[in-house]
Amino acid sequence: MGLKINPQIFIFWGLLSSILAVLPAIALHFNRQAVAIISSYLASSHGEFADVVPSVVALGSILIVVGLSRRITGNFLYFIMFDAYYHGLQEYLMDVIKHVEIKTLMKKEYHEDYYSAAHRCGSLADFMSSGTVFLSKLAGAISLLVVAVTVSWVIFGVALGYVALFIVWNILMANKLRWDGQEHNKATRLSDHYENVVMSPGVAKELRVYDLAKDTTAKWEAAYNKRYKYELGFGFWRCVDSFVCSLSFYMFMVGMLAYSIFRVADGGMSVDVFLMLYIMGQNISALIQEMSSSVRETYRGLHILAIQRRFIANVPKMEKDWQEGFEPKDTKIVFAAKGLYFSYDDKNDVLHDLNFTIKKGETIALVGANGSGKSTLVKILIGLFAPTKGELLFLGKEYDPKTRGAIVQRVGMFFQDFYIFHASLRENVGFGDLKNLANEDRIHMAMEKGGAEKLVSKSTKGLEQWLMRNVRQEGTMLSGGEKQRVAVSRAHMSDKDVLIFDEPAAALDPIAEMKQFHAIQEKIAGRTAILISHRVGFARLADRIIVLDNGRIVETGSHDELISYGGKYAHFYNEQAQWYVGGDAS
């Protein structure tokens, strides 16, 4: 995947790092040469200063380059490779997720892997950068072993055993020293929850009244102990790893030096070779340490990549998200449902046997208590969810990629669970109709209808005022009602044939709510509209009202008809009438 996304950056930095990693072995040659010349001069008093200059200059030049090359660490390479591989993997995963239904991502068997996959796009950058470091340091270690072969097969055997031992040790320890974010996050979330509950002044009252303090504290301790045990185990193996690495290094150096001193004493090794081997041992140790950390980083990257690969391979995907080329039938019916069922978990239905039609130019109100299935039904109508069972048509056509494409082009929406973008006020409203993003008159008109016009005068930057502070500190924070007005204004930007408003006044007081209703009434004139609310005053704007209760359609008709029936809708209306007419439901 890394080579497919960007092979050039890996090849260039892999070769450059490997070449630089070999320089210490080359430096050993000139170091030995310089020491040999100086030793010969001290022993015989014969020779010239100029004899040693080339070796010293070459050694110094190489050591300068080696010193500079050590700045090319794993962190540096990660920084270099971040843009290519982090964003490359992010784009790839976004393309995958775009073809997965939202309902699927909500399922337990996919959600944890989805969360890890989507939030760890640095895994490929981890793998490529740390893999590059490992390969380069391995090249450096091999070059030093080649130097050892030219001097002593015994030293070569000791050094080779040391390198092999460390590679095997790090492979064995990689799993124990891999920080498993998924497991730790589960334990942390649970312990943090109980800790916050116990420490929250608002909850403390409830804990005292119902005598739950001891039970809640026990749950927190159990959750915290699980988290502590995980962190303690990780810390333990880090200490073991550090001890083994240090002990192995000293054993290697002691063994090599003991043999070298013995050989110097019996005349089998010169001083220049002894010093070269000593420096070689230090260089091998430094390379081993960097190889160790790079193996762990590589393994960590592979672990997350494996989760991402598992998610990509197993999650069900749609063949296409949407396509152009929709050709509607000659029909006056915009939406038609027959025997429609829906379940989030494919076991328990939340919508049951829905049958209805919505005609062109008709305004329909979906009314029901919270949790009755109104918002779920709307998400099915716009193609975010697929029915579990039954038939659903848009302009006479069954839902497929082309139908979904047509819905995107023809349906304007306000969602109850809307999102305020970390962008300017102008963009937050203008996103409702991208072709008019630069049309300030259109944006002001939409904000006036959505009740958000006052936000312009609240800031000296006007429409260019940044919203939210997650990205910029100068961003302004909005109240719940102000956020809703911005989102409704976004819907008013739309000039589409079908409009859907899902709880557009839930965060507003009754007076502001009615102003919003009148603005929506003006907006939907002559269009097909679906209005969703648990406030029945909103329903009076509609030609026809569909009442949902526990996922079933229990009543259908006009406001006057449903009032005369004296059923569920009439009960809602009489309960809420005091909000609008002082308690008189007539």
C-alpha cells in the first residue's frame, strides 16, 4: 500500500539512510589507518606528519557526515513521510467508508475496528518510517560485521550473535511492548466514567439520597484496577526489556574486549585493531538500540494496519455510493412505502409495516413522541439507511446508486443531529447550496428566514466570523438555539424540489419557534415538504399529518380530522395547546 501511494519517498530515503548508516564502518578503516601510522611513528620515530593528514581529514569528514546523519531519526522520517502516507491512507479509508452504510458502522462487530481504523491513519506512516529506519540500521550493522570478518572470525561470531540475539529478542518482545490502545481505552473510559460520577457535585446529591456512594466507588475501583493492571504490566515488560538490553550490551563489550586484550597481550592483535574493535562495538550497540525502537514502531504500525485491513475486508460495502443518470418515472408520487420495516441490529425492528405515499407539492408532517421513529424514517427516505424489509420508491424508482444520487441532487435537508462546521459563518450557511457560497445576498436572506441574522451584527467580522474553537482560538461559541438557527439557515439556502426539516425548532422557545414555522411555511410554498416534530403546533402547517407511535403509523389525516378522531394526535395537541393558546385547545 505504501509503495502504491508513494514509492519515490520510500526509495529515496531508504537508500539515503542506508548509505549514511554504512559510513561508520568506512570511518573505522580511516581510524585504524591513522592510529597505525601514529603507533608506527611512536615506536620507530620514523615518518612525517603529512603521512597521517589524509587519514585524519578523511576520518574527520566522515564523522561530521555521520554526526549530521544521526539527525535522520525515526521522528524525522515520520515527519517527512507524514504527508504522503498519513493522508494517503486517510484518503483510502475515506473512500472505503463512503461505500459503507451508516447502519453497518453502528453495529458492535464493526464499530470498534471502524473507530481504530478511522482514527489511526498514522499507522502506515509509522510502518514506513520505522521500517526505513530498521532497514538502514540493519545495513549499518551488516557493514560493521563485514569489518569484523576482516579482523577476526571470533569477534565476528560474537558480534553476529549479539545482533541476532537482539533481533530475535525484539521480535519476541514486540507484542508485549505494543501499547494496545483499544484495550486501554476501554478500561480508561470505564474508570473515567465512574471517577467523574463520584466527583460530580450534581451526581453527589443522588448518590447520597439513594445511598449509592459505596456501590459506585466499588465499581470505579474495579474499573481502575483493570486499567492499572494493564499499565503496570506494560511498565514491567519495559523494565525487563531495558535490563536485558543493558546486560547484553555489557556482556558483549566485556567478552569482545577480554578477547581483544588477550590477543594484544600475546602479540596477535595490534593497538590500532584493538581501538577499531572497541569503537565498532559501541557503534553496533548504538545501531541495535535504534533497531530495537524501530522494530517496535514497525510492529505497532503493522498491528493497526491489520485492524484496518480486517475492517476493510469484512465490513459489507455497497457497490456504489451514488451515481448520476437517474430517470424518474412519470408519476406524481415522490415517496412511496409498502410494508416497510427497519432494524438497527437486524433483530429488533424499530419501524413496523409502514405504508404511505407523499405526493408532489404536498406538505407532510411526521408527528410522534421522542423515540417514535420519525428521524429514522427520514434517514431511510434520503438513503442513509436501507429498509430491512419492504418496498421503498423515490419518483417511482427503487433505491439504488442512481436513486441515491438523485436524492442528493433533489432533496434539501435539515437534520435534527446537525453539525456546525469549523468554518466561517458564511460557509456554515452557504454549504446548503455550494453554487451560491459567494452570494452574500442569498446567504443573508437564508439567515433572515432561519433566524440567524443577529449573529452577523454580533461580530466585527460579520459573515467571516469563524465558528467553534477546536481549530481556531478566535472562533465564537454558539448556544444551542444559535446553532440550530445556523443549521436551519443552511436548509433555507436550498432551492431543491423536496425539503425535509427534522425538528427545526427543538432548541427554541415557543415564540421563536412560531417565527421559524412561518419562515418555513413561506419556504415550502409549492414544494414537496416533510416536517418532523414532536411539537404538534408545527403540524398545522401540513396538508396531511402522519402520526407515529413506537415505530408504527397509528393515524393519518389533516389537523381537523385528527382532532375530531380524539386519538393520539388529539391527545398530543391538547397537552401542548397551552404553549400556544394559553391552554385553550379549541
